[in-house]
Amino acid sequence: MGLSKETCVPCRGGVPALTRAEAEPYLQQTPGWMLSEDAVWIERTFPFKDFAQALRFVNAVGGIAEQEGHHPDVTFGWGYAKVVLYTHKIHGLHQNDFILAAKINELA
């Protein structure tokens, strides 16, 4: 089963963040996403033809985030939307981040 078919599980903290070695196999399942140098977050910038398309995408990302109970940091403007994912409670990456990344990829 692919990551986009999985569901985020509540992370209450107290679990270790993924190491770079643990994150890299998930990264291979989420094309277009880049791992930060310190392996604390993943990010992807999505290009759009105009502001309206970027806004529709951001609203769709927000809907998925609410459904999954896992919320990314999003910035956008004319022609782009940048999404950054990490799990705030553990100050690093969790499987949930990659699940949400896979679901966001399906929107693009």
C-alpha cells in the first residue's frame, strides 16, 4: 500500500524523530520533496500559472491537513506554493510527514 493510502496517526510526542537513514526510504516514495540538510523537515515548492491556482492548491492542502490532523507550514504567492512538513511535537520528521507529502503530491 502506498503512503497516500495510509492515515496519519496522532503523534503526542515522546517518540524519536526519524534519522536521515530512516527518512530517505520515505523520501523515495514522495517525489519532488527535498530533505533539509539537518534532516529535520521536508519541503516542496509547487509552481502555478497564477495566484488563483496557487490559492486553490493551498486551500486543498488545508483540507487534507485538517482531515489528517497534521498541519504543514505553507507559504504562497503569485505562481507558487511552498509546503514544509515536520512534526512539531518531536522537532523532526515522523512517518506522518511523508504520508501527508504523498497525499499533497496527488493534488499537484
